[in-house]
Amino acid sequence: MKICVLASGSKGNCTYIESKDTKILVDIGMSCNYIENNLKEMNINPRDIDGILLTHLHNDHICGLKIFCKKYNTKVYISSKMLDGLKDLINIENVNYISKEMSIKDINIKVIKTSHDTESYGYILDDNAVYITDTGYINIKYFDMLKNKKLYIMESNHDIETLINGNYPYILKQRILSDKGHLSNKDCSYYLSQLVGNNTEYVVLAHLSENNNTREKALEEYNYKNKNKNIKVIVATQNERTKSIKI
């Protein structure tokens, strides 16, 4: 399996995942032009994308969906409850509903419920890669499913002190800090300390806030709680894709 985070941050999120026979995107929160250019630079024809797997319907996760689907008629994987929010964006006949366990061609996907201020999901792909962003917490009931995977793409959204002392309105600060908000650096590093294992090769710190976080703060908090030096740690950024990760 090959994974590349094309963009990750407050303004847009998209990750490319490829197996032997399948190419998918998880979220498509950048412009269609941005997605096309990055795929083509990786020698991938956008027409060959087999599906778009959505975590939720906030704009920074779907803003490129309408134009991309109009051009390429790509199948979209969502929950049935999400459909009303997408009727004006895509051909609803080209929708597949997600279930607790499913497949997109040869990629097996296990679905977990995340906790955000809209319906949202995280994914375990081929029992090797975990993708979790936009959640206020991770339910302990999923820990056994999530442990000891080869790759974790995990939200490390904000530094708590920076957020509290920043210029955001109080109500927005409370939303971000709530159980239906976003994982802080502290939250992310704690969850990873509970989940990573001997099989873990990569961690990608994702969805960093441009106003309430820095790469250095996210890495510092991660390193404070996670001492395994054999794990390669990558910080995903807003406007530049990561290197391709093979697991």
C-alpha cells in the first residue's frame, strides 16, 4: 500500500491511497485543480481514482468534490445521513454507503465513529493504516481495533495554551476544546502512546491549525510521550504533499 497526504490543515485536507488494484482519495478538501496537479505530478491519472471516501462534510474536507466528480464521475463513499448535504454537489446515483466493514475493490476498510460537531468517521485500511482527524476524542472501545498498525495519520490540531491565549472568540475556543471539536497535540500524543506498537513504522501528524499550532510544538508534544525512535514521524502541511509512504 502507498499513501501520500496531498494536503492537511485548517483550509483543506486530502490523502491519496493506492493498493495493487485500487486508487482512492480520503477527503477532497482542496480545489480540483490542486488535486489534479498533485496526482499528475505523481503520474496518476485523476480518471483512475476508484473512489472518494469522506470523513465528514465540512468544507475543508469536500470543497473540491463537486468539480472533481463532475469531471470524472468518481464514486463517493458516505453514510446515508450525509446524503442530504451532498445532493447539490454530486450525482447521487454514484454514491455508495459506508458500513462498519466494507471494501473498495481490494482495499478493506473498517469504519469507526468519531466525535465532531457533525457526523464524522475514521478509517482503518487493510488493517495497516489508521486515518483519524476532526474528533474531540477517540472512544476507548475502538482501542483494540486501532492498536499496533503500520501507519497512523492522526489529528494534532492545536496547542492548548496557544489556543486559549489566542484571538479566537470564546465560543470557538470552547468548540475546538470540546469532545466534539479537535484533538490537541496533547490528546494526539497520548492516543498514539496507547496505540503504536512493534509493527508501527510511520506516524503522520495531521490537520495542524495554522493559527493555534506549529510543526515544532506538535513534534515536541509527540516526542515527550512517545520514545520509540524507530518510528518515522512526518508533519503534514497545508499546501505541500508529503513523501509517498509505502507500508
